[in-house]
Amino acid sequence: MSKKEINVADFKINEKDTGSADYQIALLTVRILELTEHLKIHKKDASSRRGLLRLVARRRKLGEYLKGQSEDRYQKVISGLGLRK
């Protein structure tokens, strides 16, 4: 899934939502896709690779939190973003 295919506004719970786990996971996914494209070009950029790993870890933790809170919302986010479990 490319960055252009993800509409993060679809993951907001309400209009003013900026902090829900659903929305944060969607934003992190966009940033992860951007960094992945960057690292395809700049293979030796170790600091960006470290940042990418931190973002992936944060997204994973948010996913675990969301799964504990609401299985339905978790499944919606996972399927909407095309992520693996």
C-alpha cells in the first residue's frame, strides 16, 4: 500500500480527533512508508534506519494497546492499512 492510498482522516473517531490510537497508527504508517522509500535510495543512512525501527516499535505497541481496548477497532485499522498482525 502506498502513502497516497492511505487517507488518515478515515481513522479519526470524531472531527477533532488527534490522539486516538487508531489515528496515531495511521499517521505512523504514513511516516514509516516515507522512511522506507528514503532508505531504498539511501541504503547507508543508519540514523534514519534507527528512526524507522523506533516508529515501527511504537506502532506495534499502539496496536497491542488498541487490541486490548477494542478488538473491532483494531481489526478495522489493521485491514484498512493493510498491515500484518
